[in-house]
Amino acid sequence: GWQITVDQYYYQEVQYILDTVVEELQKDPNRRFIYVEIAFFDRWWQQQSASTQNIVRSLVQSGSLEFINGGWCMNDEAATHYNAIIDQMTEGFLVLKRAFGDRARPRVAWHIDPFGHSATQSALFAQMAFDGFFFARIDYQDRAKRTANRTLEMIWRGSESLGAESDMFTGAFYGGSYGPPSGFGFGEGTDN
């Protein structure tokens, strides 16, 4: 955790988020929710009744609940050895496969919070067959230049030696925040 422990974060926030998401997705089949960090999901999943697990399986099957990234966590990119990245991604993928089969296989890589990005991470995601890689944080000067040049989305070649095999459709979030672009409302009566 950053300001509180992992346990505090789970018990104070995450478990309630997942409880509420499952409840709300059942009410409206048009709703969608994406979830990222499998370490927290697996902890919650293990505490659920068979009935709740079956409900969640049906939400995954229908596409109402989708997993993105799929790693045990959202790993650091700048100071992490590639073996550690592969291991933690494998752990998350296995949890999802055991619980939901191939239907839950993430197609999008998502790193909303790492400080900095590496070509190795992009190349690994390409080799893991992700369709795209999206992140929030980039240097403010890089963001300003890419915004002006309309290049916040790009094809990132993660490895010259792997060539096109390492190409990854990549996008930095518009505006640099964790939320939607300005003016994009998610509910009735909302501006943002």
C-alpha cells in the first residue's frame, strides 16, 4: 500500500467495491465494469459463497465483468526484472483461468499508476498477446508534445530484435488523470 497497508486497503475499500459492483451489475445487463489487480480479486473471491461465485461467473461470461491486465498486481516498470513481471502476470492469469476458464483472459494491458514505462514491459505484453496497452502517467513535457502532435496513441515497438512481434498498440490517457476525458459523463446528470 501507499498510505495504508494492503490489508487496510482491502478491508476498508476493495471488498466493498467488489461487493457493490456484483450487486449493481446484476441490476442492469447494460452496465460494464473492468477490474485489474488479481491479488485483491482472488482474496475477495476466496471469501465468497458458491452462489456468489456462480453469479460472478455469469457476469464474466456475459462480458459485464471484464478483467484487464490480469497480473497479480500492476507491477513497476522501471526497476523490475523481466522474470518478476512474467511470474506475477502468470500468477494472475492462472487465478483467472481456474475461476473462469479462457473467457476471462485479459486482452488489454493497463498500467494506470507506474512511474515511467519500459520497452521491455511493452514487448512482454505484446508476447502475452494483449491487444493494447494503456497508461496514465507520462512526463508532462512528453504529454504536452504528444497532445499537440496527436500522438497519445501509437504503435510501440518494444524490441528491435523481435521486430513486429513486439509491436503494441499503446495509449496514454487524455488529460493525464485517472478519470475520463473532460465532458465525458458516466451517468445521469453528470458532467464528468
